[in-house]
Amino acid sequence: MNPKKKNPTLAEIAKVAGVSLMTASRAVNNQPGVSAEKRDEILRIAEDMGYVANRVAQRLSGGRSKVIGVIAQLHSLYTSDLVLGIGSAARTVDYEMLVYSLSDTERRPPGAIIDLLRQIVDGVIVILPFQSDYLSQLMAADLPIVTIDEGQDLPFPKIVADNYQGARLAVEHLAQLGHSRIGFIGGNVMLESARDRARAFTDMQAQLGLDLDPALIVNGNFMQQGGFEAALELLRLPFPPTAIFAANDMSAIGAMSAIRVSGKTVPNDISIVGFDDVSVAEHVHPQLTTIRQPLAQMARSAVNTLMAMISGIDPPASRIVLPADLVIRESTMALQMRKQTAVAAVARS
């Protein structure tokens, strides 16, 4: 049996490069005091020799581990797409990503995980929402922290999409298609993003003179099953809506399933608009019209803000709001066109 190849020490790297141990340490830890040419030479030698940096030792010696931590609940496509974007953005600045995924029932990382992050990472990106009081422990360790999405009274830079304006665009789109009786499937009311989208829905109803029937507003809790059940409730109304705006894509996809189970079709019977534009939105049938949160841009902005903080630079703003845009696909149809299609179908029969 061949013994495992031993990881070369930093002293061995220094000897081959013909430099002091201190110079080699500064090079691999990206610290000042080494010329760019010499740093590149030392890093090349280290790579050729198969050197693997000890991230904990780097942190303890005052260097950088070149690792960022991410804390998130990965049970949603929205969060998963954000994490993928963070990983991609981190690699462009020569950083790696360490992800801790909270379970559906877990509200905070265990103390051991927090201690591990404090030892290994240079900074942390937290994808809200969930209980976040433990972040003070990371902040006490002098770790830079950036959050994505809204959290109440958190003293950290936050990256958010314009939920209110995005929801206004969704309702306006349906109104322009001739729909006046529009159902709304809301999200988790504990979250500011859900409250902003609900507020925009009611504001636009009043502004555009749409039907203000309270029965048209139901809750789907941002879940696919919740969207399914909420849509069934809307479809059972004496006068069901001709269109539905769901507060996120997963509840919109659940609503589309409920419409099919009820023997109706999208968009011929009911138009649907979601919110987020997660990766699956353009792969369902029909493709989902939705409000696009700029998830890749949000991820890049979070990484860039964190990199600035790691370098000792104050973030440009305490709250960075990025625009949300309407993406029109196949799940919405003009009400007049729907009526014409129904008339044509009757004529053919």
C-alpha cells in the first residue's frame, strides 16, 4: 500500500523558493511585504509541491483564510440559487465558500458551528430570514457580516430586491391584460418581503380601481403546497379570479398544479404571475411569468460588500436595494384573447 502523500510544510516551500519562512508566509497569506513577482513565484512553487494551506493557522496568525462563510436554509430554490451565485462571485476574487445549511426546523446554528466559522472564515454572508440573534457572537469575533434579504434591526449591511415595486409591476401587468378580479397568494407575514408584496398588491388594487374583495387574498406561506391549497380556495369562490399573483414562484407553481387538478388550464382559464424568477420558473409548463429578483447581482453585491469590509473599507451603504423586473412568459394572457379562444373552441365543437 502506498502511503498517503504528505502535505509539504511552509518551511519546505520557503527552502525551495530560496526565501525566509516569513516571506513565504506573507506570500501564501496574501499579506504585504512581498513583491508581486516573488509572490507569484512562491505561489507557483507551492502549487507544484501540492501545498494545502492550513486555514485555521492562517486566521490565527493574523492572515486571511480566503474562505467566506454562508449561513442559509437551502430548502428553497430561491436560497439555493443565491448560494450558487455567492460561490461563483467568491471564486472570481479567489475565495472559497463554506456553507452551513439550516434545516427546516432549526432556527440557529449550533454553538460548535459558530465557533468553527469564527476560526476559519474571513467573513460571513447570511441569507435571511430566520432567527439571527446569534450573529452578535460572530460580530464579537470581529467577523464582517453581510445579510441578504430583510431582517429586523440588524446592524449589518443588507442586500435586498425592491419587493414593493416588483409586486406593483405584477399587478399592473395583469391589469393591462384586462384582469380586474385578481387573486393574491401571500407569503409568510412574519417576513418584511412578504409584507411589502402584500402592501403593493392592495395599493395597486386601489390605484387601478380593481376588485377589492377580501376573499381574493389568501396565504400560501411561500411554499408550493401552500400555493396549491390557496389556489384551490380561490377557485372555490362563487366568482373566482381570472388571474392570480403569487408572492413567490414556488407558491405560483403550486397554484398552477391546483388549477390543473381543477380541470382548468393556465393561461386559458386563469393567468398566473410569480415572484423571484428561480431557475425552474422557465422550465415549468407553461413557462412562468414572474418578477425577477436579480439573484446573481444580489450575490455579487453581497460578496463585493463583504470583500470591502474584510479589507477594512466601510460598506457603501447600510442597505443596498436592487431593482426587480417583470419577465413575461407563457402563464399570462389578455382576458379578451382568452374569451376569443373560448368562443373559437365552442365553434369548433
